[in-house]
Amino acid sequence: MEDHENSRHHVQITAHDNTAEVELDGARVDPRAVKAYSVTHLAGERPEVLLHVADRGDIQWSGMARVAVADLPDPGPAAAVFLEAIDPEALERAALARPDLGTEQNSLTKAMLTQLGEWARGL
């Protein structure tokens, strides 16, 4: 019985501007099949390549693989909760007090969006 946890595969990724060619064990992967990839290598651990498979009905994968599915949550509901908690007066005061507030058109809106971003990051 083969130990798939300890099996290794040759992965080659050649990036060109905004595209990449991916090969697994010498076999070229159809570029339409992969929408993104990430490479992680932590000290003391083996490197890991995660391919984010495109949602296409005409692409098929076959073979053995250790599969990790990354499903990012929709940020909309969390953003709505965050925005509902904002005190409009506090936002306006903070935006008007910003040192980067300019005088050009839409500068107050830009300052408010920057302030909201900082608050969202806990700054």
C-alpha cells in the first residue's frame, strides 16, 4: 500500500506576467483549469503547492492528490455588520481630522473610506 502522505510530486510553475504554466510530474496542466496557486514552505516542513481549480464544466482532473479545498467566506455579511456599527458622527469627525484630508473633489469620501479601512484593521 502506497503512503500518499509521504509521496512527493514534481511541480514546476513558470510565471509570465499575469499568466503561469503549471506542470505536475511532467504533465502540463490546462491553464483554464487553474484560477490561482499558492506555494508555502515553512521551516522544518515540506513545501506545499495549493492549486485553486477553476469552476469549469469542461475541465477534468484525474490522478491521485492530497486535496485541500479553500472556500473563502463571502465578505458581504461581515462588512454589513461592521458598517452598521459605525457611528456616523464619529466617522465624520475622524475623517475631517485626518492629516491626509485634501481639498480636491471627493477628498472627504476618500478620507472616510480610508478611516473605515483603518478601523476594520483595528488601527
